[in-house]
Amino acid sequence: MPDLPVSEPQQRTGVGGMRRLRRAGLIGLALAVLALVLALALHPAGSDSGSLRGAPRTPSPPPTDRVRRVDPQALIAQTGAMPVKTGIYIKNLHGLSLAQRTFKAEGYYWLEWQQPLQDLLAEAKLPAADLVELSNLVDEYDAVLKPYGDVSRLPSGWYRYQVRFSGSFYIPYLSFKDSPFDQITLPIVLEVGPDQFAMQERPVVLVPDAKPGALLGAYSVVDGFHLHSAELVPLLHAYGTSWGRDRGDLDFSTISAVAHLDTDGVASFITYVLPLLIVLAIVFAAPSLEGRLGDVRVAIPTTALLTLIFLQQAYKASLPALSYLTFLDWLYAYAYLVTMALFFLFLWGNNACANVPAEQVVSVVARINRIDLVFQVTAIVGLVLVGLLVWLL
């Protein structure tokens, strides 16, 4: 049978369909690349740390309020301050709430000082209980501060005072930039209380008790975290104010009992990262469906988007409001972009098949499948790059 001549309108339709196909293919590929570029290039505005996540390890305090680590012996030598040996034993740690930035603790602290400071306490009629305060204690009405007797005199001539404490404590600094693989510190902060013992007055310096002994009891366990170390950290707290007395800014000696905790990497991966990767695996596999199955293909990214939103909201519910993106947030951001790009790619493929003559559908589907393969490879490589860059930077 001789070939039938192709009419001019049919020729124009075929040429136009192939042009639309090429144009749509470029758009689909550009969307896939855009997902990668945005995930790599975007970063929070106003970042001070220069990292992709822009999250400093500790938030910046007000410009007039500073806490810095010091060498107490050097400080005593420079200022002639009176030393107070300070020790803390944390019996229990529990009730950690990252969303409220609080935890509960019970234990003991003790103070030892020499005769000159005892004379000043007697002169000012200050009880030993007022010498220091738990500065990050919250809900003081519900706290327990029970002295173990009165001030006692040791054979060495030093005076000793011991207190049992129980209460809720505020966590001043938290960084979740590596979340869900968190490393957090829980501090219990003791600070010199009376203004007359500030560094600018008659200075008193808290010195970590050097006698051997553990800082943490057997029941210092926080669910979901490994407790791997604890230390006493001597600090100097510069408030940048004289409390309205026009005597210049006052600085106070501080000592912090810090417990260092971190999450279990395997548990965090399975709980938070694995569900995200499962959804992404479905998204990455979706382009393997035959290009003719337009309605089925379009339904996959929309369902994946809803699932991603619910997963991220459940993850964020356990965290406080943050001004930066965590490691997992960046993975979710990339997942959103890839899933949206896949949705538009499937829309283009569906329209491309519908807008060409029947005899050209096979070639159009072949081109769609090739572009789908490029999208799959690009999206998988992009996920690896985003994960590595955000974690390392």
C-alpha cells in the first residue's frame, strides 16, 4: 500500500508538538536542577557563623551581659579575692524538656571558706545561705533548699556549709543545629549573691573543690540521652550594671556543674531520619513508572508532600522555637523542593502525551522516560551532597 501524503496541517501539528516537547523537557530538567541549587545555596539571613545552617553553638547574650570561663587561682592572685571551695553532687537528673528548656535535679552543694570571709559574714549579719544562689533555678516556690545543719568548723580551720537542693533548672544555651543528633549540656549554676562580695567590692571567688569524688549519682539518667561526663566550670558573670547604685558595673564569681549528654545515633537515625528517607525513596522511584500512567504518577508527589509535612511537624513538636534550621530541617527542605519539582515534571509529562498525535506518543514517552532518569540521578546525588555539606559546614 502506498504511503499516504501528510497534509500541511498535520506537519505543523507534529513539528509544534516536538517543539513543545523539547521546551517542556528543558523546563522539567531545570526544575530538578533548581531543587538542588536552592538546597545548596539558600541559608538563613543574618547568619553570624557562616555555616549553611547559621546556628551558633550558643546564642548571643545582650551586649552588656557576659559570662566567661576564668582561672580562679589566677583571679585570686590578681585581685586578692577570698576563695570559697565549692563542690556539687548531682544525685538525680530527670524531667528534661527541650521545648521548655528546663530539667529537674536533686543533689547537694557545699561551701568552705576561711576566717576573713567568716568575719565579713558576721559583720554584715549575712547567713551562710545567702553567700551563693542557684542562678538558673526556676519555680523557686516549688524548690527545696535544706541546710544540713549550721555552719561547722573543720579541723583545718575552714568553715563548711552544706545544702540539699531539689528543683527545676533553666538551660541557658542550647544548640540544635545537628538535630536529631544532639549534644546538650545541663548546667546547675552557683553564683556569689551579695553585692558586697562582687569583684569590684570585697571580691569572693568560687573555686572548684579539688577533692576526688564523682559529680553524678547512679540515678542521673535522662531518657533518650547518654550521660557521658560532668565537670565543674569556674566562670565570671559580668552583668554590665550596678543595679542602679551608681557604683560601676559589678561582676560576680560563678561556678557551673555541667552534665554533658548526647543522643544515641542509631536510635535518632531510625526514629527521625529513616522515615524521611523512606518517603524520599518512593519519590525517587516514582519516575520509574511508565510515562503513559499520568494520573498515577501525579498522585505520588502530592501524597508524599502531605506525609513530609506531618513528619516534620511531629519532629518539631519536641523542640523549642528556633531562629535557624537544624540538620534535619535542611533535609526536609530539600525533600520539599524535589517533591515539588517531581510534581511539575509529571504534570509536564502528562500534558506532553495529551498534546501530540497518537503516532508520536511512543517517542514522547521515550523522551519522558529519559528525562525521568536524569531527574532520578540528579535528585539522589543532590540528597547526598546536601546531607554532607549541611553536616560539615
